[in-house]
Amino acid sequence: MSRQSALHGPQHDPSFQAKARSTSEIMRRVAHYLRPYPGMAIGTVACAVLSLGCGFAYPKLTQFIIDDVIRAQRPEWLGSAIAALLAAFLLREVFNSLRIRINNVFEQNVIFDMRRDVYARLQRLPVSYFDQRASGDLMTRVIEDVNSLERVLIDGTEQGTVALLSILGALALMFSTQAALAWLAMVPVPFLIAGAAWYTTTAHQRYRAQRQASSAMNALLMDNLQGVRQIKTFGRQIHEDSRFASRADDLRRGTLEVMLAWAKYSPAMAFMTSLGTGLVLWQGGRLVIRGTLGVGELVGFVLLLAFFYEPIGRLHGLNQMLQAARAAGERVFDILDAEKERKDRTGVLPNPVRGHVRYENVHFAYAEDKKVLHGVSLEARPGEMVALVGPTGAGKSTLVNLLPAFYEITAGSISIDGYSIDQLSLESLRSHIAVVTQEPFLFNGTIRENILYGRLDATEEEMRAAARSAHVEPFVSKLSEGYETRVGERGVKLSVGEKQRVSIARALLKNAPILILDEATASVDTATEKLIQEALARLLRGRTSFVIAHRLSTIREADHILVLKQGRIVEQGTHPQLVEAGGLYARLAQVQHATFIEEGFVKIENS
């Protein structure tokens, strides 16, 4: 990969981008998550305000100690004044401690609520949503972006409120005691406002680019971890080092852009507040020299300036955090606003479901320019086996994926027992369909947990019965931890044949009347293949089944064989009927030495 493509690819990939949203919209949406905890919100702000009030005692007590105790030669008051000062400090820290404790619980509760909602929404999005997005990007949004959004805005709400109260309180005290000095302290304010406006307009785009770069890097990392065996097989470690370095460099440069902008902004704002302090000291010093202002009054006023300028600096920091939260919020709310699959369908299949399936003139396209199925019609009566054969890209997988509504058809209709699946709730529809994929997916848990995924409320005996029927028990009995053996990520600790048998056991346990089977193409030894075929025979028995066949030997007894080509059914019938017809299927059956059906079609096309 060239450096240029590495640098510009991820940021322009739509899967890493998010819809632009205003700061007010993000804050309004986040406020929804704060409402369930009014007590914590009030408690946090109340503790912060009380702590602030104790802090305001510091400049006034300092002024009193200097002018009314030390200069007035009143030593009998010194101990009491110092004690009052220490008491104010102690109370301030007590309230600060309470604020931190309440705020931490508040923050974690809100993060939990939002992360739960984001995860729940992901579970209910259509398969097409995940087809267009990298898993690493979605993980970044659920974990990093939710953290960034909530922590910033909860802290920002509390700190921002306290900062504003501090500024208002300081202004009131400053103008009520030394109005002339207070006006001098206002000189830097227009520059501070202008600086904040500049930073707000420039920082957001930098943060968006940084978040996209982070997602791109995480997506590549997840991809590489899942494909580590392929990387090692092809010896591509150096190539992958380069790819990751490019993505990491994108993130480095994006982060530096953010930091450099802050490096310009923060010192400039700090200098402006120092300028205000300098002006106050210059004019206040002249007044002290003239004798029109006491030393304690000047010191107290300068200390009071900290309660004015320091919160302004904190608001600048919150502005930085707010821009980061806005970029993160755009990515989080993109998930929460994504359209759910079939959110308004409530129909239910009446029991018992017989499994009579009809496709009538079904059309489907992944996109306007990517039409896959063209007017497909078929019927599978209860208990029948329908086999699908065809070259790669013929539409076999798409055809069966429409039955459990992984995708919505473009035109036509599909029905089960006379009920259109378009009107059924997904829970009802999918509860009657079991799927065994070509490459079985196992979760990173135990063998028991993976089998029970087929029916979570199954008894131990039901689970073991399914395992015996799928020939899982023979290899499990040889494992020291038996069914409690952890299979690793995607079942990496099991062999291909063992994973296939666990997947079949899971489908057996579900006991659905309709089965979708994508026959495995992975090579296994003869003994294992025999066990798998026996397990599949038990699984198919008595069920309406759709089998994507990769070997002719497995579908000779099918009730119907459909030959697909370019999204159309070009031949259909039983094995003897199709062989006798002398068409494409018959030519396929005559091809010698073809391990899989797809290879046979390639040979036919090249002959």
C-alpha cells in the first residue's frame, strides 16, 4: 500500500464517517440520559457550589488577616482567623470529596445506560448495516466514543455550571469592592471570547478526523487478529507492519493536529488572563503607594481574580472537551439513529408450523446497480429437501438469506404455511428457522454454551441428546473438561469437523421445522466426513430444508434440485430428471474429478 493511499483511504471510507451534528443537538440527546438521575445531578452541582462558596472565603479572610489583624496589631485575633481559614479549606475538600464520589457513580451509570442502548440497537440492525461497516469501527464507537461522550458531557455539565457560578460570584464581589480594578480585569475578556470562537470553529473537524483515524486503526487491528493464521501462512508480517504503521500514523498526525491547535489556543488564553492580572497589579500597586488602597485589599482582590480567570480557563478546557464529545457523539448517535430491521411487524406464525415455503416471483438487489435475483419462484412442501446448485455468484446464498429476512426482498413474496413473511415479527419468523453455515461460527465460550445457544432453556439431557445425535459426545468425552472446554475465539481450539458437529448439535437443539444448510466445503478426513453426514441426515429428517450443495453426492436424494445461474432458476427437478434432461446439470454430473460443484461449473464454462 502506498503512503498516500494509506493516509487518505480510511478517512474517506464512508464506514468510518458520521453524519454532522450541531453541539446543541448532541447535548440535547445526551440530556435524555441524564434525566433518570436528578438526585445525582443535583447532588454533584450542590457539592461543587458549596465547595466554591468555601473557596470564596479564602480571599476575604486573607484580606482580613493582613489589614485587620497584622497591620492593626491584633495578635489575639490571629489564631481565630487562621482557624477560620483552615476550616474553610477543610470544608471545601470535604464537599469536593463528596462531589467526586457522586459524580463517579453518576458518570458510570450514564455510560452503562448509553452503552447498553447502543449495543441493543446494534443487535436489531439489519445484516446490510454490518455488510457496510468494519467491526473494529463499531467497537470503537461502542467503547471509546461512548466513554468520550459521556465523561466529557457529565463532567462538563458539572464543571461548566460551577465555572459560570464562580465567574458570576467573582464579578459580583469584584465590582462591589473595587469597581475600577474590576473594569481593568475585563480588558482581556473580548480576546478570550474571540479565541474561544476560533478554537470552536477549527477544533471540531480535527477531532472528527482523529476519531475516524482511530476507528480505521482499530478495524485493521481486529481484521489482522482474526486473520493471523493467513498472515503467517503467506508470510505477510512485514506487509501488515507497514499497513498498521500507516493507520497508526494517521492517528498520530490527527492527534497532533488536535494538540497543536490546543498548544496555540491555551497559552494565548493564559497570557491574556495574566495580562489582566498584570493590569490589576499595576493600577492596584499605584493605589497602595498613594495610600488609597490597603495592602490586604489588593491581595484579596488579586486572589479573587483567580475565581474569575481560573474558571474562564476551565471553560476553555471544557470547550476542547466539548469538541471531542461532539465528534464522538456524531458517531454514537449514528448507530442509535440507524433504522431497525422490521420494527413494526407483529404477525405470528400459528403453531404447529408445518414448513410449507413458497417463493413467488422474487426479485432482490443489494443496490440499484447490483441486482442478484430475477423473478425466482419455488415451492418446498413440508419435510421436503430443496437443493440449490450453481456457479459462484449465482445467488444461492442470497436466495436462502431472504427466508429469515436477513435482507428484504425488492419485489415478489415469500410465505410460510400461507403467511407472508413480510408481515411476521422477526422473533416469530426466525424462531422456526435453523441455520447451519458453511463455516460454523462458535462463540468464545464453552462447548456447552455453544450448543445451548440453540435453545437457552434446554435441559441438560436435551443438550446431551442433541450432542449425541450430532456425534459431539465422542470427541467431548476425550477432553479433560468435557462440555466445559472453552473453544476459543470463533472455535479456534476445535478442528473443522468438531466445529461443524457442534454447529449441527446447536441446530438440532433448536428443533426448528425449517432448516437452511450451507454444506461445508472444508476438507476433512473420511471418518469425520462420515460422522458429519450422519449428523446432517438426522438434522434434515422431517424438516423442510434448503441445502446449498457443493457436492453432487449429498443431493442425489433431494426432492427438488434448483439450478441457478445469474440469479435465475434455469433448471429444476430431481437428480434423475435433470440428468435425463441433458442440460447444464447433466453436463455437471458428467464432469470428472471435480471436487466441488463450483469447480464443475468452471470446467463446463471453459470446455
